[in-house]
Amino acid sequence: MPASSRDLAVESSRRESAGSDAAPLRVAVLGSTGSIGRSTLDVIAASGGRLRPHLLAAHSSTEQLLDQARQFRPRWLVVTDPAAAAEIAAASLPAGTSLATGPEALDELLADPAIDRVVSAIAGAAGLRSTWAAIEAGKTVALANKETLVMAGPLVMRRAAETGARVIPVDSEHSAIHQALACGRPDEVERLVLTASGGPFRTRPRDSLAAVTPEEALRHPTWSMGPKITIDSATMMNKALELIEARWLFGLPADKLAVVVHPQSIVHSLVEFVDGAVIAQLGPPDMRLPIQYALLFPERIAGPARRLDFAATMRLDFEPPDLERFPAVRLGHEAAARGGTAGVVLNAANEEAVRGFLAGAVRFTDIAEICGRVLGEHPYQDKPTLEDIARLDAWARQEVGKWVCV
Ligand code: NAD
Ligand code: MG
């Protein structure tokens, strides 16, 4: 039987990563000051020299970035906001670390052959650009920035196949699916089931959701994450984006993707095979495991992620999502099925609506309402180019501006 491209990829990276005396993998961490970025540095610090930071990039939190530079001594620090970069005094850089400024400089540095792995963990649509640069350079990308695939999934996956780049998911659900898929062949997959915590309002009555405040929505019951994705978890728009992400990452039609609510966030997702076998990956909610998996795949080493305690009583509950109270999930199924420009429009509308919600300009329940309208009214294109995607992103943000004035 001919080897699948996945088998070949596994084989070549097994050779690359074999043994603890293998050369360290040099890592570029994009968004190093964020929640995923900081967890990535934990993984690197605990890797016993297997992983080495080569480049750290952030937008404007320069103090934190400089602290990271002093601790990790990367070759490059990149600050994408030129105004923030201008505040860094050359003397504050550790010896051996150079500073680069702006997104163009970051794109260029990502082509450096010294970089073995790129962690794409910039928040939001801004992450597409640098992920694309890493894909162009044929890198192995540990992808946390789900927006990359939501906005431009078909283009990104096609370009990766052309340049030899690999995309390994960091999103915990997709990481679980990536791991479970190893139990069968692609044509044996019946469906992928993404788990969702249900967020802080899983049991909240529908008529009280409009009054939810940003403070309440920012209190996630199981995961500690950046503010934007935390609001998305509360509306369940995060699951909508993840359905679209899964659609392109795994190349399966939308009707093979399902969502189940699992409040404990221990089962990270499941794959059902044609014979009815369901394979899941379990672990405490701790992003350091999927980050390490993506950085070292297919190698597994002891790491800093928390462990399940089977000596304690553990409950695992599952329930179907309530699409009336969380209409965002329906929008995700719809956008995954339509493809084309549906993902970029849904994502941009949501980013703006969430910004409006955090600024007190729109109600919690308006977020999905606004997104549904903008998605329904947008000038759909089946096969957008990167330019079309940028145009539709801007268009959707402008449309949301008609509802939100902040
Ligand atoms: P965060 O807000 O904590 O951090 C964002 C990082 O991106 C920061 O380092 C910031 O400096 C940088 N950044 C922001 N805007 C930028 C810009 N315009 N240009 C360059 N850099 C910029 O976000 P996070 O929670 O770490 O999430 C990062 C990505 O990972 C998002 O796409 C999110 O959906 C995804 N993700 C996060 C988690 C999680 O547990 N936090 C889980 C799954 C997926
Ligand atoms: Mg996730």
C-alpha cells in the first residue's frame, strides 16, 4: 500500500527528531507575550535543551518582551508596533540579541534557515500575515492562530503543500483530533467531534444572557486564555471558528464535523471511525501539552503539562449544544459548509463585535446577531484570493461599525 503524505511527514520528522542527542530545534515564537506565547516559553524552558528560542515577537508589550529576552537570550526580538519599538533603548537588549521592528521585518526573518519551528500565536486576524510568511518559507508551523485557517484555509493548506510547510495544530481540540487520527486511515473517518466547555453561561437562562457584562464573560470556568478568545468561549463563537479551522486543517466536509458540550474540558475532542470506534485524547485543561505536541511531533518527551489524577474521582459529562442560546455554533456550521469568504467575514465581524462588547457598546447577545446579519448580507465569493480576503475583512469590520460606535 502506498504511504500517505501523513506517513511520509511522520517518517521524515522522526528522523529529524530522533534521540535526545539530536540538535536542538530553534523556535520562533510569534506573540510570545500572550497566553499561548508564555506557555510556549514554559515548554521550551522545560525541554532540557531540545527546544531553543531563536526569535520572540510581540506587538507592544515591550517590558515583558525584554524580560523574556533576558531570560531566554533569543537571536532576535521583533516588535511589530514601530511606536513601541522606538521606546526600547539598545542598551537594554541582552548581548547576542538584535531588535527588529515592524511586520515586514518579521516576515523576512521568518525565512531564516536557522528557524526550525514557528509558533503562530498572534491574536486575531493580524496573525494571518506572519503565518503566511512562515508557510511561504516552508516552515513547520505550530498553529495556535486559528484565524489563519478561518480566513484563508484553502489558500494556506494549498500553499503549504506547495512549499513543503507543515501545519500542526495547537488548538487543543484540533491537537486531540490530530492525535486520534493516528488510529486509522483518512478514509476510515466517520466524523470529528469537537468538545466545547460551554463557557461561563452554559446553564444561564436565555432571557438573562443579554445582560451579561464583560467581567462575567471574561471569567472562564476551565481555561485561562487571552481576553478575545475568552469572550468567544462565552458566546461559543470560539467553537464556530474551530469548526471552520477543522474543515480546512483536516480536509473534511462540514457535515462530518460535530460539536458536543463537555463542561470539564478533559476530553479535548474525539474522532469516530466508520466501525463506530470513538478515539479521544484526554488531559487537564493545560495548553502546554498541545503546544509541546505541535513543536516536537511526532516525538513525545516528559514536559511541564499537568497530569490527570486517576486516584481522584473524575466525572466526564457530555451534552448537545443549545443552538437557541448559543446561535454562534450554527453560524460556524454554516460558514464551514459555505467555505469561500464566509470564514473571513464571520471572523472579522466577530472581532469587531467583541471589541464593541468589551467597550460596553453592544450587548452580549448582539455579538452573534450582528455576525449572522453581516455573514448573510456579504458579497460571497467562492474562491477568494488573499487580496479578496483582505478586502472582505475590511468590509465586514465597516459593516459592524454601523451597529457599534466605539
Ligand atoms: P493574547 O491576547 O494573550 O496574546 C496575543 C499575542 O499576540 C501577544 O503577544 C501580542 O503582543 C501579540 N499581538 C497582538 N496583536 C498583534 C499584532 N497586530 N501584530 C503582532 N502581534 C500581535 O492571545 P492568546 O490567548 O495567546 O491567543 C493567541 C492565538 O492563539 C489566538 O489566535 C487564539 O485564538 C489562539 N488560541 C489561544 C488559546 C489559549 O488558550 N489562549 C487556545 C487555542 C487557540
Ligand atoms: Mg480550542
